[in-house]
Amino acid sequence: MGRLVFPGDADWDEARVGRVFNARRPDRQPAAVLLASTEQDLVDGVRLARERGWRIAVRSGGHSWAAWSVRDDALLIDLGGYREMAYDPETEIVSVTPSVKGGLELRPFLAERGRFFGGGHCPTVGVGGFLLQGGQGYNARGWGWAAEQIAAIDVVTAEGELVRASETENSDLFWAARGAGPGFFGLVTRFHLRTRPFPAAIVETIHVYSFDHFDTVMTWLHGIHATISPDVEIVAVSERGNLVVTGFALTSSAEAGREALAPLETCPVIDKALVRETAVPSSFESHAERQIAANPEGFRYIVDNAWLTGSPAEVTKAINPLFTGLPTERSFVIWFSMAPLRELPDMAFSMQSEIYCATYLVYDDPADDRRLRDWLTARMTELAPVTAGQYLGDSDFTAREMRFMGAAQYARLREIRAVRDPESIFVGYLTGDGEPPRNVNPWEAP
Ligand SMILES: Cc1cc2nc3c(=O)[nH]c(=O)nc-3n(C[C@H](O)[C@H](O)[C@H](O)COP(=O)(O)OP(=O)(O)OC[C@H]3O[C@@H](n4cnc5c(N)ncnc54)[C@H](O)[C@@H]3O)c2cc1C
């Protein structure tokens, strides 16, 4: 059944938090950790937890910023040693275990076969947690949330049974798995994912501006982003004292990429750009290097986010202090276009807006924890007038709770949970007070 590690064992802390990406690690103490390496280990683990009266927490890639996998008194089932990938050329479906890294492992595996799946931007993110919470992968703007590409999942239920879930079998579990994130009440052993052809051409525009032009550039970008080709991922990042605007085009030819990126040349202060690279050849590999440099391992992270809504002038004015006032040199903020908004299929994931904004405070001194958290909470609270809600992927409910799902979807999720996991064997969302999240924006609460 894999190896069980208990408190007091020599490798207890390594098993408990060694695979947690964020160096700001929690003190929470599980009852035991099961290091699983086969599907049967996962079934055995759930059954063991039932026998011993433990609740269950799960870890796939270990990239939850809030270390959701580390829960007091629960059995932590760690899937790190269970890594499999298989591609079926007939159906064009790839089957992967949840700890497989979307960029580092799945992308090259599929590229060799001429196929593509939009895993997380940082190449080391595990597909497990990423897909369960929606999955904002490459070009989510034009190609949709990664969870929309799940054809089926294999799940160990709270009863300890291994079942397949899809639109036609166990469809309640399938519905919930696409968006519940850490509130999911089953253990996914495998994802069956639809793939698309690997993009024939990858070209990129990069413009760097000083903050003197922040309001002009961001008001302009907000005004035009919905009109840009759906094959372009559009991101603005505050990085080391500058504003970087990028368009990453994934197209059928370099010419098509150049055309798709052309609107980015219409910025009213383009002649003031400190760096101006227009439609240059790019690659996922070079992006991966940049992501790893921006998100270095071994650092402490405090992360928060908001779905933004409002006019270009209102939103730009509201985000200016966040972008231009970051408190540590390595910290960064992203403005990620999702416009024009695509209609979502019927699934638990149901909260989005035209602009996603996430802040990553990166630092190394534990003495700064409180000060930096307070700084970020203050900035995010100021954004309330232009905030629609939050995305699970960059959230920590112990610090701040907002709406993360449509109200009807959240009610349905709780109904399904009551049927599928009536004894709450799976730990569910980690909140500050131990109660289920309220799923409301505090300023809208009755
Ligand atoms: C450097 C970095 C870059 C990131 N970039 C992106 C990005 O581009 N887009 C994006 O959308 N997100 C991104 N994220 C957020 C990331 O997707 C989430 O933190 C996600 O939860 C990580 O998945 P994981 O499997 O690695 O994490 P884990 O910490 O292993 O899992 C998180 C939680 O998901 C649940 N879970 C995981 N696997 C299973 C399973 N098999 N069965 C049941 N429940 C499970 C558990 O509740 C678990 O505690 C990034 C995070 C980091 C650290």
C-alpha cells in the first residue's frame, strides 16, 4: 500500500512538507503520510483512513500556495511517486496521473507526438490541483479553462471504490471535479484529457514601459484586449520596477502570429517603450525558463488575487498602487486577459471576469511574514470596488475569503458532497475558522 510515515519517524518533516513548493510552510501536523506509487496504493489508502477514522488530504504536485495538502490529524496521501502518462492516437486523449508536471513532463511528452495540452504556466505545477480548481493554462483566454478538456477522471470515492466519472457515468463527481479544487470529495487517480495539435508557430511581442506610463498603457490595453485574436495570450506584469506587456501568439504560421499581435503596436506611448520586441520567434521552453526565474524555489510566497470588473479608467486607477508599490524586489503582479469572456460549460468552476489579477510577494525572511501579509491584504481590500471574486488557484482562505464560485454552483457542490461524502472523510476547504467557505464577497455580505 505504499509507505506510511508517522510523526517521530526520521523523515517525518520531509514527508509532511518536503514537496510543498512555498518555503513558507505550515506547522499543521497530519496523523500520517502515505507515500503512494500505484493506483492500488490510493484505493488502499482511502480504505485505511476509513478503518482508522482519519480524514484524508491529498497532494499531487505540491504547488498549492497555501499548502492545502498539510492538514491537522488527517492522513496525507502523497501521489508524488505515482507518475504515469499514456497517449491514445485514435482518440487523441492523454491519460495522466495527478502528480505529473504539466509543463516539465506532459508538454514534452505530447509535443513528441505533435499534440498539446495547456498545463500551468510554471512548468513544475502538478496537473492534479491545477485541473481540479479550473486550470488557467496557456491561452486560457482563447482556448478555455484546462478543466474543460477533461474527458473523464478515475476517482477513489469516499467509500473506497475506484470509479470512472464522465458526462455519462458518475456525472455528479465529474461535474464537481471541474472546479471544486481543494473542496473535492474523492481522490482522483487519473485524468483523461483531450489534446489539440501542437501550435505550428509561436511568436511573441514584448514591450517594457516605465511606471510613468502605467495609466496610459493599462487604460489602452484594457480598452482593446477583447478585440485581439483568441490565439493570443495577453499579459501585463509588474516586474522589478517596470511594466511589461506581452502577447504570446500560438498560431498556424508565423505570418498569422504577426497579424494577431499587430494591435499591440497601437499603444499610444509605444515610442516610449524601453524595450520593443515585435512578433519575435518564441517557445514554451523560453517561457518555462522565465517562469522558473520569476517563481524561484526556496523562497517564501504570499499570494492573493482578484477577478476585476469595471471601466478601463476605474480598474487602472485601482490597480496602480498595487503594481507600482510592490514591497520586495522579486515580487510581481500579473494582469491576465480573459476577454472576451467565453461561456463556460456546466461545471463547478463558474467564477471569472474579463481580467484576472494576481499578486505574488516573494521574499526570504520569516520576520517579514506579518508585514507583507498586511500590506497585501490592504492593497487587495482597496480593490473591492472593482473586484468580482477570486480564483482558487492563487487563494488562501485562511487569509481572505471572497466569492470563488457561482452561488447556484456552490449550493449544488455542497449537495453532491452531502451525498458522496456524508461523513466528510475528505478534508475539504481550509478556512480560518474551520467552517466551510461562505462564497461571498465580504462587502456584499447581508
Ligand atoms: C509557481 C506556481 C505557478 C503557478 N501557475 C499557475 C498557472 O499558470 N495557472 C493556474 O491555474 N494555477 C497556477 N498555480 C496554482 C496551482 O495550479 C495550484 O496551486 C494547484 O493547486 C497546484 O496543483 P498541485 O497538484 O501542484 O498542488 P497540490 O498542493 O499537490 O494540490 C492542491 C490541492 O488540490 C487537491 N488535489 C490535488 N490532487 C488531488 C487528487 N489527485 N485528488 C483529489 N484532490 C487533489 C488537494 O486538495 C490538494 O491539497 C501556480 C502555482 C505555483 C506554485
